[in-house]
Amino acid sequence: MIEMNGVNHSIGRAAILQDITATLPRGRITALIGPNGAGKSTLLSLIARLEPVQQGQIRVEGLDIGQSDSRELARRLAILPQNAGVMSRLRVRELVGFGRWPHHQGRPGPADRRKVDEAMARLALTDLADRFLDQLSGGQRQRAHLAMTLAQDTDWLLLDEPLAALDMAHARALMAELAALRDAGRSVVMVLHEINHAAAWADHVLAMKGGRIHAEGTPAEVFTPGVLEPLYDMPLRIAQFEGRPMVLHHL
Amino acid sequence: MARPLVLLTLALLLASGLYLLAGLGPRWQFVLTLRATRLAGLVLVGVAVAVATVLFQTVARNRILTPQIMGLDALFVLLQTALVAGLGPVGFALLSGPARFTLETSALVLAALLLFGTLLGRGASDIPRMILTGIILGVLFRALSGFLARVMDPNAFAVVQAESAASFGRIEPALLPVAAAVTLAVVVAALWLAPRLDVLALGRVAAVSLGLRHDEMVLAVLALVAVLVAVATALVGPLAFLGLIVVALARPLAGSDRHLPLLVTAMLLGALVLVAGQTVFERALGQQSTLPAVVEFLGGLVFLGLLLKGRIR
């Protein structure tokens, strides 16, 4: 599990996160929700060690992320990148291969190649293995990056608004894939803006507002008018559909 | 070895042979020594500029930038102007070659590290801010050396002008051993770091996720870039576009964005462009123009071409 204890974060004088103490469960999909500026992405980037922890402590499976070796953490925690940097002349197989880097440090063995093949097969990328990244559509490229994080073979997977650039079909396919990973024993933490995806797929929800934790629990506990209306400062109707809450935020 | 590499190596050997041996004349021992020295200088500068540009473009995540955009060449000119202004033209001429080289190189590296160090205090994540700061510092350095040039006496100004224009004619033999040793060390380090450079080029999020110590790596790579730029600039003067032209040509030739093939291709190509160009100018065109002027002109065209094609990233 991921334990956060008394985490405070500020940029200049602005307090972005205030006294965050929470535990994210293993083997579950955890969704971070909340209005813009709530501090969700900042919290995720602290867990991902993209920003240094200023105050408080974050531990991943008992490892303090401020103290631990980055390579050690890379075998437990993967972050889905949004783009490929400058390496556009890179084949899908090469990109996915980078996921094995924390395990072999530049010298891949047969076991590494097998993991890469498995990750590509799992995300239906085998036919695209020899394509260059700049020849792929946005959805395919994201799948290639997801395959890279899969090949990394970590317990935890962090995603910051992965649905932002995807159409409905790709968004649902991604959520279903993450649910399948969860069923295979992995733990997923994601920032989600599309609240109904959180309602439909998440096991655990952390609602944030103004840098603090507003509510925490299962979707059934969090997705009630009493919790969500003050969270988003708007009146909301919430329906039930096949046993899951559904927020009618557009009406 | 891939075919482009074999061809590049052969072309470089051929150009070097031509440069050394074409039209030797009766006093060949003397001429050959002179040419061998200059050839070594050309190869060193070509390799240093090519490697520096590849490394810098990886750190800056941008393919139209050269280290010169960080204001390093402007800093070099300012340094020399200040040196001439401080010592006077006679004192400047008295300072021996290697001493001046060591002074200039360490000053450039120190200034570059100070510059990057303060910029990176907040984390190497903010690359656009770093580059903007570099451009602004470049303008500042140029303005300062312009100011110094205006207040100094005309004789000293003539020395500054001669020193601060790029020239392959002024490579001093005494500098070569030091420059060669430094360049070799940095190139070996860059090749050794190649797998890590690949991970760095994936972007900060991916690099951190894969366990690369991203910020330390950026700082180390920038230090290597500073050393190489210092070597090349101290040897021949500021060359804004040579790196751009060489690396822009090397990328398609290498056929991959992986750093090992890219670095080797760029190095060979950098040396080839300078040696072949200088051969043509000295032997065929009878020194009608200067190679730096032509390289800069063509480099400027490549720069515009890259901009217009929208290959910013």
C-alpha cells in the first residue's frame, strides 16, 4: 500500500497540499477526483517522485520515497508518460523495451525480451511492433507507453489524467484494460476528471478540494449528493445504474 | 558496423589523405607537419562540436538548438575582450598559448556550470526557462563585450576582432595535446553514458519512472557540453551553426534516435565536413573565402529549413 503521512506542499507562498494523511489500498483502482486546483496532480507527482516531498512522508510498500534509491523504486512503481520526448524515430518494440531498463540497466536478456513480447501482446501491439512512434495514432501511442509501464513489471501504476486525449471508445478500452490489470493483482492510482469513469471503474476514491482530502471511500460512499455537491460547489443529481452510481453532472 | 558508418569512415580517411598529401611540393617535411597539425585540429573541433550538439539537444529536448544558444560563444568573446582590455594587446600576446587555452577553457566551463547550477537550483524540469535565460545572457554578454570594445583603444580592438572571429587558420600546435586529451575523455564518457542518454531522451516523467537520476544526469551532461564547447571555441572561435548542420544530417544517416549510433555518426560527419571543406578551400578554391563563413551560411539555411518544416521538436 501507499501511505501518506502529514504531507504538505507549497509553491512560493501558495499552499498546494495541506496535511494529507491517507492510505491507498493494494490491488485496487484508486481514483483521485476533485475540482481544478485541488492538488490531485501535485499529490500524484509527489508519489511518483517527480517533485521532492517538502514536508511529511510518503511510503510505497514500506519504502520512503524521499530516502530510497530511485532504481529500487522503479521496480515497484511505474508512471505512465504522456509523450515520448524527442525520441520520435523509435520503434514500438524499442519503446516497450525501455520498460525493462530498471531490471537490466542496458543489457537486456532473454527474460526481458519475453516480458516485452508479453506486454505488447497484452495490449494488441504485436502487429505494430516495428512501426515508428510518429507513425501511430494518439490512442496507439498511449497504448505503447502503457505497454512500456507494463513491461516494467511493477506492483503500482500511476496515471495522470490518462483519458484526456482519448475518444469514448479508447477511454473505455483503457479503463477496461486497467481493470484487467487490477484483477491480475496490480494496483492503480489515477487522476480522473471524467467523474463517471471513476464511478464505474474505481474501487477506492480520494476526493480532494483546496489541497485537502475532502472525502475518502468506496464509490458508493463518496458518490452521494452530500459529498459531491460541496466538493464541486454545484447541485448534482446522482442516479444508480446497474448497481453503480452515475453522476448526472451535465443536466 | 552499419554501412553509412563504413562509408563515412572511408570518406573521412580519403579527405584526410587528400588534405595531407595533395600538392606537397619540395619542402614536404615542413608542409606535412603544418598540415598534420591543422588536420588534427579540424578533426578535434568537428568531433567536439558534433558531440556537444547531440548531448545538448537531448537535454534541451529540441532539435534546432545548439549549445551556443546558451550564450557560450558570446561568453567566450566577452572573456577575450576583457582579457585584452585588462592586459593590453602586448600583455595578451605575451600570454603563452596553452596558458591562455587553459584559462579560457576553465573560465568557460566554470561560467557555464555556474549558469546551469543557478538555473537548475529549482530543478532541471524547467528547460524552456533555462534556454530563455541562456538567450538573454547571450545578449547581455554581447552587449558587454560591445561596450568594452567601444571604450578600449583602437589597437586593442583590432586584436579583439582578429581573435573573436572563427578561423581554422589560427589553431596553435601547442594547444592540441591538451585539447585532444580533454575531448577524448569527454567523448568516451558520452559513449559510455549512451544507454542512459536514451532513457533521458524519453522525457522527464519516463526517465524518473524508469529510475534514472534525472536531474543529476542533466547536470552531468551539461557539464560535458560545456567542456566540449570550451575546447572547440578556444581552438577556432565561435561556430554557431556547425553543430546544427552536422547533427541535422547525422540523424537520418544514423537511422535511429539511439545515442550510440547517433553519436558515432555525428562525430564522423563533423570531422568529415570540416576536413573536406577545408581541403576544397585550400587546394581547389585557393582560399577565396573562409570555411567558417560558408559553414555558417549553409548552417543558417538548414536552420531556416528546419524551422519552416516545423521540425522544432
